[in-house]
Amino acid sequence: MVEELVQAAVGLGFAGAVYLMAAARVVKQYERGVVLRLGRLRSAVRGPGFTMIIPAIDRMHKVNMQIVTVPVPAQEGITRDNVTVRVDAVVYFKVVDAADAIIRVEDYRFAVSQMAQTSLRSIIGKSELDDLLSNREKLNQGLALMIDSPAIGWGVNVDRVEIKDVSLPETMKRSMARQAEATRDRRARVINADAELQASKKLAEAAAAMSDQPAALQLRLLQTVVAVAAEKNSTLVLPFPVELLRFLERSGLESKAQTELAEAAAARERLTRASADSGEPAAAEEQPPAEAHSGAEERPAAEAPRVEGAGSEPLPALEELPKVENLP
């Protein structure tokens, strides 16, 4: 009798241990337990910690309450300005109602992923290329609102949506690169022109200041020479003032004119002395040399040449010489 009681107690203990092992459940801190008893939802959601269910009658589903990151595959679409792009994104969401996430949707992760892809294609068609590239914050907010609207009924709250990358065709990339280069070139030219304008104003003020003090120009020239010589160059470029060149040119012309006047005076003096020695009037001496040479060239051959000198007289012509007859 005692042995039968001991065997029954051991059997009950073993059955109780098996039941306890089958009914015991542990819910983690970031999870919530949804219990279905004979397919019917129990109103109480099991919190974190140790809990018990009825084996073979209750079925508990654990729902993760952490923020879940779901990458959205790249979607190809045409923007409102007819540009083909590929855009991918990432969705951050979390479950706020564990019972709705189990009862209202079969797989809330897959549902959120599909809704994100559809919303992304829709937002691409409604936006322009410049908005996709520069105004992403506004697009992210619109995309999050489009995904969150149906997800609220699933017990899911979309925390944020971020557009990761926008892939453009190669031709569009080259066009944008040329546009950016032309814009930078225009800015550089405008800045250079502005700098030239300011420099011209400053140079005009400096020229006005130097015009009052001519020595300032020479000092500036010496400073430039010192600055160039400090670089240890083998060739030294010395700027030459244009005013000095003009001064030297005027000096050369004046000296040349003085030399010509001196030569003309010397020639007149020689002619005067020669006329005084020959006794001819001074009027003939004052004839220009060019006219004298031309008269000598136009003189007929029959005219007797004259040799000027002290006490000299004109030679007779050849026709006036006495004829010499043949002697016997």
C-alpha cells in the first residue's frame, strides 16, 4: 500500500513538472506576449517576466517592441521633369500595439516594407530632380506620412524615413557637371571683374597721389626692383618710365636740330670767306647748295669752267682758243 502511494506521488510530481515546463513562459523586457486561448484573443497582454499559460489550449505570440530598421530596395521611377532615377531608402518603425500587430495584419514587417516601396515610387513621380537632390527633408517627411497613415491600423508607428541614395544616368551626370562648371566659371569671372574694378579705383587714387609728388613714382619703382631682386632671379626686369623715354626722345631731336643748325652756320661761314677772297657779291654766296649743284649740272658743255680761288680767272671756252695750223 505504501509503495503504491509513493509511486502515485512520484507520478504526480513528474506530471506536475512536465506541466510546469510546458506552461512556463519568459517574456523579455523589450517584448510583449499576446495570448490566444482556443483561437480567441485574451484581453490582457503579458508583460516582461515569468508567465504561465495553459498547455495545448493557450498559444502565446511574442512581439518585439524595439525600433526595427527595414531597408527599402532601390526603386526606379520617372520624376515630374521626365528624368529617370533610382532611389533607395530606409524605414525606422516600432510596434505600439502588440495585439493589433498580431490580429490585424499577417506579417507587419512585410506589410511595412511593401508600403514603403509603393510610397517611394509615388513620391518619385510627384517630385522634381532638384527636390530629390537638395530638398530631401521635405520628401522624407512626406514619405513617412504616406507610410504611417495605413500602418497606424496595424499597431505600428513609423518613426522616420530617410532617402539614402539617388542614382542618375551618366548623361545626366555629365550635363549637371557641365552646368556646375559653367556656374563656377561665371562666378569666377564676376569676382575677377569686381576685383579689377576695385583695383582700378585704387590705382586711380594712387596715380592722383603720385602726380602731386613725382618722387613717389621713383620710390615705387625702387620698391618693385627690390621685391623682384629678393626672389634671387638670374634675370632682373627693370621697368623704364615712359615719361623718361619721351624726355630722351625730345632731347635727341633738340640735339639733332642744334647740330644741323651748327653745320649750316659753319657752311655759311665757309662760303662767306670764300666769296670775300674771290671778290664776288655775297648774294651769290647765300644760294642754297642744292641750287648750286643743280646749276652746275645744267651748265652747257661749251661754257668755260671757272676755278675759284685767290686771283683765279675763268678759263676760255674751247671755241675761242686760237687755231694752230700745220707748220711746214
